[in-house]
Amino acid sequence: MDDQGMTSEPPAVDAGDLAVHEECREYLAEVHQFLDGELGAERRTVVQIHLERCGPCHGAYDFEAELRVVVSTSCQENELPEGLRDRIASLLRDLADEV
Ligand SMILES: [Zn+2]
């Protein structure tokens, strides 16, 4: 009952979240390069650590990684079907918007 002055309402969470997710946009943009192995070793590590810690980014990464497996095993082409490409684009946009 002595929670006056001890209320741990975290009003800073929103601002903190925004800051983190602003950063996430960069990471999300790099997920493709990460999967393509186009990032330098140092950057790779940074991105990987973020992916492991950040739910939304990890979700996007998982989705991308899985998609690549599906695409490479099912159509053996580098080109994604147009509908699929759109879906991914809007999914990533949703993720960025939502946060
Ligand atoms: Zn993130």
C-alpha cells in the first residue's frame, strides 16, 4: 500500500521505443544485405546483435530468411514473383510504421 512515490510508471518508454525503432529502420534496410552477405564483418556483427535483441527486427529477418529458402527451393530463380515482392515491401513498411 505504500506505492506513493514508488509508482514505477515508465513514461519514458514511449520515447525510448521510438528512439530504438528509428534505429531499426536502418537495420531493417540492412537485413537484405545481411542475408546477401554484402555487409562487412564488423557491420554484420552489429546487425546480428541487434537482430537477436530486437523482436520486430528479428521477425523481419526470420521472414526474409525463410522466404529465401522457400524461393530458392521452389522456383530456383533470383527474381521474386511480383505479388510476393509487394507483400514483403508492405510488410516491412507496416513494421516500420507500426513502431
Ligand atoms: Zn530493431
